[in-house]
Amino acid sequence: MPLSPTQLDRATGVLLGTAVGDALGVPYEFESRILRADETPQMLGGGLGDFAPGEWSDDTSMALAIALVAATGADLNSDDALDAVGENFLRWFDGGPPDVGTQTRAVLSATRRRLDSGERGVSRIMREESRRYADARPRSAGNGALMRTAPVALAHLDDRDRLADAARLVASLTHADPLAGDSCVLWCEAIRVAVLDGRIDVFAGLDLLPADNAAQWQRWLGDALVCDPKVFVPNGFTVTALQAATAAITQTPADDATHLEHTLYAAIRIGNDTDTVAAIAGGLLGARWGAGVVPIDWCHALHGWPQHRGRLTTAQELIDFATIIASDKRAPRGVTASGVAQRLSSGMLSDTAHSSVSPL
């Protein structure tokens, strides 16, 4: 859909906000590094996977696995697109990433074994393994689908119903529990509203949920507006992860110059799954305030999977991906997700991808 320059700036902030929250939270994940009360979070690297300073983790890498497909113009509600997303998840997983969530690892490992034995149908197998995992564990609504969901919103800015369907389908590849799907629907709709209208409304997607679920989520989100953010620990659960991100955003004074920065600090100070909570918050904050408010030193430090032509993806390419997805400047017909990344890294899509509002 056509976007105004202001809307496009906000759209380009979505992946960038996700990544900066992720990279800021990495050093402190599950208290791998203790953040002192007088210390400001920094992109120090380390964490659970010994990441380099400024390197994003699985949160952003898996989001980019989705973004690569969305940038081709594929319909994320289709089996072909879901297969492509699943293949990208596996390409990332096969590369031996330093940190993978327990549930995601179980589903992707089982999927890889079945594919290696000769079965076909990546997304079908992945959803079957996701369902099998959920059926065997009553508490399987982890935050691993929510953390990566932001690109789904960018691909459906003009259709909230299809957005909701796609959010659930993409979530179900690894997280079959309905609560995981609910959280992705709510956050994607909040991102869509922020990009188009420039406001934060975490309740905007309640009508897209089943009525009983919506009532429960209304209470959960209401708690996030008033409770001490530190009560939302542990936050590996998709509900408490969303509550933690919501609390950090809504309880931090809003100022267009500093809201993103201060909220990400607040999200990390909640503790526990710091990179994921900050990545979730960062996606919505980027949608609200745009790429232009992200500190330039953060942008310069950012990097991570996927790697093309011997180098990792950069902040500028996150902006380019978001521009392509949100403004319908898709790659030429027949170009695959991998091809999109290669063309961006070589500059072949620079005329259509590079945003005039890029901060870099």
C-alpha cells in the first residue's frame, strides 16, 4: 500500500528496533551478566552465546528468516511461503547458531531428521512437530514465536484480517499453543496501527481473537499498564513476555527523541529473557517512532545472520528489507528469499530499497 514519508520512516523502524533491543539485551540474558543499578545497558556481546558486541541473537535472525520471504512478495498465508519460511529457519539452524530456544530447537531438530529421512513438505512437518511438542507439554506457549513476528505486520499493513491469519500460521511453525498465536496477532496489529497511525495501542487486536481469549488478554494487558514491570518474571512464557514489553513501553514517559532508548533500558532492567523482551518492545517502538530516533552508534554496531558474500547483515539492510516489504517494492518475479538478500548485499535493489528516511 502507498505510505507517506512519515509512515515509511515508521515502517523502517520495525526491524531496526527489534534488532537494537535484541543486541542490547544479549549481554544480560538470564543474568549471564549482572546489570548494576547505576549501569546503562550496552551492546557488549557475550550472553548465552558469546555474541560479538552489537550482534543480534536468534530473535532477530528468525525475524529475518521471515522478512526474506516477505520481501519476495509471497503470501505468508500460503503453503509455499510457509515452506520458504521453514526452509529459512532450517538454514539458520543448520548453521549452528550460538543460542536457540529449547522449544524451537526441539521442533527444528525433529523436522530436520524427518527431512533427512526423505520426507517432503517443510511447513507441514514443522507444524506437525510443533503440535506434537505442544500436546506433550501443557505449558508450551514460549515467547519464541512472538519475538520474531514483526515482519508479518509489515507485510500486511493494509489488511488486518490477513495479518491475523498469517501471524498465527507463522507462529504455528514452531509454537502450536493458541496463546502463542494470540500474542503474535496482538503484537502484529499493534505494530500495524503504530506504523499507519503513529500511536501505541496494545489492545487494538483484541477483536481479532476468539472472544474468551480476548477477555483474558484484556486483563493481562491491563495488568501490564499498572503493575511493577518486574513482576513479569520469568518471561520465557509468551504472556509474561508480552506483559513485560507492554509494561516497559507504557510506563516509560513518552518523548519522541528518547522513548525508544529509555524503554529498551527499562525492558532490560526487568531481567530474565532480556534480549527477547527488548526485541519485542523494540519492534513496536520502532513502528511508533521510526528509524530516525535510533542512536547512530547502535546502528553502526548492529550485525548478524544471515551472512552473504563473507559478511553479516547490517542495520542498513534491515531498513532496506522493511522498505521493500512495507512499500510493496518487491523483488523481481522469480527471485527467491536468498536472492533478495544477495541482491541487497550487492546493491542490485538499492534504487528501490534504500529509504530516503534512512538514518545511516
